[in-house]
Amino acid sequence: MPAYVYLGIAIVAEVIATSALKSTAEFTRPLPSLLVVVGYGIAFYCLNLSLRSIPVGIAYAIWSGLGIVLVAAASYVLYQQKLDLAALLGMAMILGGCLVINLFSKSAAH
């Protein structure tokens, strides 16, 4: 499987796990807690597999950048957490950074 597919799976699993953290009620609710543990396990395993051909700095930049944006979106939907203009602009810059890395950097694996 291509490295970016593993990275995508890792990001989705991490977003699911992070978004479920609030539902665990400090790990007192078993099902959300299990989702968090399994989600992070899948996330780190797939991140590790993606590092076979993606440099760690590039993978982590994409992982963290997209993770921030997707967790914020999930929090908006799941928990009605509103984002102000500054938050939206900051996330737009993060996404822009991920695009610059992937489109223009010679460090990114293609």
C-alpha cells in the first residue's frame, strides 16, 4: 500500500481517537475509551508504516496539520464548538503549509 494511504489512515484514526477523548469522561466510559485506545494504536501503527518512504518531518507536518483541522471540524459537528475568524485563518495557513510541502518541497516523497 502506498505510504500516503497509510498516512491518511493514520490521520483519520488519530482524528477519531482524539475526537472521542471528550466522550470518555476521563476514561470512565468503556466504549469511548476503547475507541480512543484502538484509534491511537491504529494511528501510530499506520504512521510508522508510512515512514518507510516519507521522511519523518514531512509525515509529521502533514499528520499534525491535517489532524488539527479535522479535529476542529469534528469538534464543531460533535460538540458544537465554534471557531472564530482567527482560528479559521490559522487553520487555513496550516493547510496551506501542508500543500506547500507536498507540492513544492523536494523533501516530500512523491
